[in-house]
Amino acid sequence: MTPPSSNPLQGRGTSKNPPNRFEAIDRDSDFEADRPSPLTQFIPDHAKTIISTNQSPDVGFEVSINPYRGCEHGCVYCYARPTHEYLGFSSGLDFETRILVKERAPELLREALSSPKWIPRVLALSGVTDPYQPIERKRSLTRRCLEVLSEFRHPVVIITKNFLVTRDIDVLSELARYHSVAVFLSITSLRSDLCAAMEPRTSRPQKRLEAVRKLSEAGIPVGVNVAPVIPGLTDEEIPAILEAAVGEGARFAGMSLLRLPYAVKSLFEEWLESHVPLRKAKILHRIQSVRGGKLNDPRFGSRMVGEGVFSEQIGRLFELASKKYRISVNSPPLSTEHFRRGPQAQLRLF
């Protein structure tokens, strides 16, 4: 990787706070590169519900839970960054330094699943931000939510970039007994230097592969999510990522193309200028080529897979590599057969 042309904040995906598209007044809160990285603030989120629904045809789930809003992992390309603007923050540095914590997430989840109106179906954990970001080590909200799901034998799909998921192998193993869990480790690149710059507080690629191995050895269905694929930067790594993941026990794989909604476009352009300036023009051109001449295309049916020649080439590369390394492109079906309302619900029957 080309040496940075500037010195971004250590351990952060960006040092910028672009304007909030919903705010008429812009606050000047960008940090200079020679100043220390701001400490992360953890803000209580007094949400009254925990299960979110979506009707998007592009994602493989209808319902999800997010114990945290914002993500300290700091992935510069993260499509979820603009969600912070709904909270009055910026999608830049605020997204990775101002984390809202849903302290009652496990209790809210138990209440929702206990309701006779609840129809069990696969939950995603999480649908937006990583459930195993660093604060999870102390708060254990994700683990406590998994304990609730295990109590109810409710199916869940986990998507993470953090080795911390292995901490919960005991609970995941119990869910696996009832065919109620699948875990995806997202791997963007196998290059530690690139990940350190692009995904600063995630587990490094080798640790994610180690997590795949540990989960597989425990009998937990585990796969790899090659996401996001960045045209012109990481697409050539698709075969190597699948080969490495299969070698550690991955049974299934998914893929999605980079998408850059709203302010994420400018954040990613600035990151390219800082870290790979000589490749910036090529990468942006490749992204535009799969996004109809733009840096983002929000249309359903296109936003995950792109369009055009380069998109087709990337899709074909993933398909051929999947066949070569004999990994399924479909995650295992999860069961609602063993769902129960929980011991408390059973006691109320008497």
C-alpha cells in the first residue's frame, strides 16, 4: 500500500465530520491530524423496542436487532454511517466516537419474543452496526441477547468482523443444536496493513479466520462474507479469501459490492487520497463503472451487486472461486420448529 499522504487520526477511520444532511447549521468539529484521537463516548439509548423490520428485497432478513448505534470499528466505507445523522450527529468521526448503547436490549428482546403476537422468523444480529464492536467486551449486550434467543430457541444470523464472537461459543453451540444459528465473518481483505487503515478497530484478517476455525470446530455453522468488495482495490482477493476461509472450516459464503451513500462518498474519497493516492482515480472509476456512472446507486436489485461489465466480472470471479473451493453460496436454512415462549411463559399456563 502506498504510504499515506497525510497522517489521519490513529485508530480512526476518518478525522472528518461532514455536515449532517438534516441540519441547517454545520458545526466545525473536524480534528487536525496532529491532535490526539478523541475518546469514544458511550451514550445511553432509551429505546422502547429492539426489533427493527425492513421490506428491502436486497437483504436476506426481515427483522434485526442492533444493541448499539454507531460503531467503533471505524470502517471508513461503512454504509451505516448516515444512520447517525438521524440522531443529530455526523456520519464521520461522530459515527465511530459517539456510540449509543441500548442497555435494556436483552429485556426488550425477551418482552418481544414472549408476546403471543410474535411470529418467529430469522433475526439478524445486527442489521446495521457490528454486534461485537469493542464495547461489547464490557457491556455484553450481544451475549445477553443471544442467551435470550437460546432460551426461546429462536433462529439468528450473526454478521461480524470481530474475533470476540468466539467468546460466545457456548451459547452459539446450544442454538446450533436446534439448527437456529449461522455466523458470517466479514472479510474485506487478507492484507493486515490495508485493514488497519480501512477498518482500524476490527480484528485483523488472520484473527477472523481463526474465529472461523474455532466456530467450525465447535460445530457452529460458519461462513464468510466477502464484503464489501471494492472494485479496483480488493476484488482480486476474492479467490484467496474463499480459499483461506474454506481452509479454516467455512461452509458457505456471500458477497456484496461497495456502496457509498450520502456523506460516505466524500469520506471514502478522502481516505483514498490519504492512503492510496496513486490508485484513487482507478478505484473511483471502477466504482462508477458498476454504479451507472455514479459513486452510489440506491436502487433495489442493483445496490448490492452493481451493473455493467466489471460487476459481471466480479460476480463471475466469486462464482468460479466458490465452485473451485467447493463452498456453498447459500447459508444453511434455520429452523423455527423448536421455538418456545420461554420457561416464564410455560409457568403462566399453570
